[in-house]
Amino acid sequence: MQEKRLLKGNEAFAIAAINAGCRFYFGYPITPQNEVPEYMSRELKKVGGSFIQAESELASVNMAYGAASAGGRVLISSSSPGIALMQEGFSDLAVIQAPVVAINVMRSGPGIGGIQPGQADYFQVTRGGGNGDYHIIVYAPKSIQEACEMIYNAFDVADEYRNPVMICADGMLGQMMEPVCVPEPREAMKEEDIPAAKPWALTGHKNQRERNAINSVFLQQEVLEDFNMNVLAPKYEKAKKELPEAEIIDVEGAEVVFVSYGSTSRMAREAMEILKEEGIKVGLIRPKTLWPFPDFAFEQIGESTKHVIAVELSMGQMMQDVKLALNGRIPVSLINKVGGVLLDPEEIAERTKKIMEVR
Amino acid sequence: MKRITVIAGHYGSGKTEFAVNFALDLKKKIDAEGRHDKVALLDMDIANPYFRSRERQKMLTEAGVETIYNTFGFDITEDLPAITAAVRGPLENPDYQVVVDVGGNDSGARVLKQFAKYLTGDDVELLCVLNGNRMETDTVDGMIEHLESIELETGLKFDGIINNTHMLTETTAEMIVKGYRLCSEVSGKLGIPVVWNTCREDLLDDLKALMDMENVYPLKLYMRPSWLDK
């Protein structure tokens, strides 16, 4: 880790990506993530990388398609409506199995929405706004520090799985400042080393090997079925076994368990302390991966727990995964705010007590 | 004490936190002296939609500090680069003591250009907030480059420097001293004074033990919600 510095979230995200060996960035401005392209436009060339301001989000995701196909380490970033524009591209990246890392600094919606923080992209990022049976691996950091570590590792996960990986931050994390230790810079992969590391990449056959092809079209239905069932599906099954992560706090013996991710989980954390002082035992499950969802964490919820509460900045999108994980075992409630309005720890505590009155 | 104080600087340097503290303290001082000047905080941050002084409008208004930003009367957060003409009132009216909080960097300070005629007189002080812990202002050269880029963009000259070297909850007195040394060197090179050295209230004793520093400004943290430090 590098020395501790005071960094703005978006700035730190860009540094973490460059330190992870990312050398290609394609972006289009959108609040509240503009400091990512701003930093990349200034700094990426200094390490021999390429920055392009695309003419739209659609263009930037397709530029990522090209650079990743050639074996580059690619980052794209945007915020909710921009990520929505990219959805066709994500489906394409999944079918060509391109390792691309995307940062989504979420704002509120629907539509153009507002520029204050939101978490209503949950469906869009975990269910896929694009067509077909594909998945994106999604990480959700709670702090700038954690975001940096997730971004740094995301490039390796993307390479290992040959799949797009998204870091779902939010406007609060993007815009706030925190003391951060960014992971140490790694050497970027040299062009001559790409063919060995990524034998599928379009590096030029030079009449030394069979031609590679990046293919997103399967004209025969049987071939497409085979690709879905025998290439993508086993990869996603492996991801479900290996990747789910969650932070689990005080769940054992808790009367109430909060489920909350991202910066919102920090409000839930303060609410837990308020409730603890009043003698109410509250636990927290904080999903660090949104897809695959950390179902395993919910096995730790025991007989003592009467209520599980999704605390999120959406109309209950993550709550659906909580319900699936619990499979009807315990009633699930929602404490939320939307439209860019933030929850307040006091309010979470009050609403929790109201929910506890319901038997 | 000048009538108009303009607070500019790097984004993340702590301009807004200082501006809010300064406006509230100014109002208290005026009340204590039995004077009747009005105090206005002009939030001219149109570069960044987060962590702006208008978020503390309720507290400021209750304390008697008028907060002026847009014509909508609430914290509208779309990317509207618009400031209400009402900001001209306090700038023109000598009954007001005015604190101007502008957006970060040269691009955020650009907005000052249209008010240049109010900001060049004898009753105006233009201050640059510098945080020696920020990556682009952690050296003397970086600080000077940054300060001069704002001057170039706005056509205005800084009258002084505020050493606001901090690391949020992890700030130490040693950091403030480090910032003091950097800012003093900048001050020497540019020939403008270090007007304030800010210090979180709970660190005042630590700082005193370390160094007998002049112009220490005790800060309360108004802008940072408590849950951010969980």
C-alpha cells in the first residue's frame, strides 16, 4: 500500500485503476463521476496509456470492446443513466468474454434522475439491462479505501473470468474525501507478453498460429445454445461458488438484522449503535458482492432474529435478493429513501422500532 | 477586517468548511460587539453538486447568516451553472459583511469573473485555502501553481493564504505544522501573508504543545455527517 493521502473518491478510483495496470480508459462526462475521466485525461498518458473522450457512453463501451479484445486492461466509468446507455455493450462484452472493468458512481433515477446518490441501479447491474443470459460480476464498496482495493482486484477477476466486472459506488463515495492508502503500482503488461497471457486476444497471428476471432454472433441456434449452456453457465456457476463476499457483524443472537451495502451501510452502522444503547440487538449483513449475491451470509441468521430489514436507497430492489436468500424463513422489511435523499441514522433507528412493533 | 471575504482554492481543500465556520463566527463577533451589520454567505459553488454550504442553510439561517445561492429557494442539484442575481445585493450593500464560497480549482473560481467589479476594491479580501495533504498541493511548487492558476482564470489577485492542512478525522497537530511550513514558504515567495492556520477545536492543545503558532483559527466540523466516520 502507498502512503496515506487525503483523496476524493473519484480521484482515488482512477489512481487505483492505473496502479492495477490499467492503460486504456474511454469515457464520457456525467456527474457525479467526472473526476474519473478528468484524472485519466491528465494522468494516463504519463504512464504510456490511452485516454479517449468518446462521443457517448455507447461509444465508450464499444471502444472498451475493441481494446479488451486486443488484450488491453480497460476501464470505463459512468453514472446510472450513462450505465443504462451502455447496457447493450455489457451484453456484448459478456458474449465475447471481454475482461473490462466498469465503475458506476450511482445517482438517482429513473431516467435522467438527479445527481445526488442513489442505489436504484441494483436491478440494472445484477439482472442485466442488456439481453440474454449473461451476468456481470458486481462489487459494492462502502468506503473509498475499499473501493480502491476492489478496483485493483477487479482487473484480475475480469481476466480470470473473462467477464466484465463492475464496481458499484455511489455519488457520496465518488464526491467525498477520505484518507486512503492506494495499492502499490503494478507494472502494466507489455504488449509482447499479451499473446502468452491472453491466448484468445487479437494480437495478430503473424502466420505463426491459427487466427483468433472475437465472435458475438452465432447463426446456428444449437451453437448458441451450446455457448450459453456449456461456456457461460459453468463460468457463472464457478463465480457463484468462488466470489460472493459479505461483511457480517453481530448477527448471532440479534433481534433484527440489517442488510445494507455501499455508503448506506455506514448509516445503518450508526443506527445499530443508537439501537444498541436502547438495548436492541441489531446485526448487519453487508453484501460486498451484489452479483453473485452472498446467500451464504444469511445462513448465520438464527432463531433469535424476528426481522430482517433491507436498508437501501431504492424502492426495495436489493430486498428481493434478501427474500430469495431467506426463502421465506423470516419476514423482510424495507427502510429506504429515494430520489437522491439520504437516510439518517436516527431515522433508521426510529423506523426499525416501528417495524419491531409489528408481530 | 474587510467587508467582503472570498474563499477559493483546490477542491477538497476545505473551503466550504472554513467559509461556514467563518460566517458563523463573524455573526457572533458582530453580535457581541453590539453592531448591526448583516452577514451573508454567498454560495457560488456551481462546479460541484455535493458538500456545498447551502446544505447547512437551515443552521446558518437560524444563526442569523443569510445564505444565498439560487432562485429556487432549495438545494436544487441538477447541473445548473446558475447563480441568482440576488447575490449582488450583499455585494453592493455596505450594511453587509459578506463571505463568498466559490467552487474548487480554477474552473470553479471562474464564476468570480462576472463579479470582478465588486471584488477589486479596498474592502475585499481574496483568500486561497491550501491543504498540504492534498496530492496537488503538498509541495510549495504545487501550491503556487494552483494558486496562480486561479488568479489567471479569474484575473484577481489573492491577498492571503489559509493553511487548512488536514486529513479529516485523522488530522494531527504535526500535519498542521507541516502545512504551516509549506504555506509560510509560499507566503515568502509570493509576498502575501498566511492569514489563518486552521485547527480542529479538539486539536488546539496538541498544536499549542508542538508550536507557538500565530493566527490559529479553531474549526468546528459542520459539513461532515457523523455516519461517514463509521
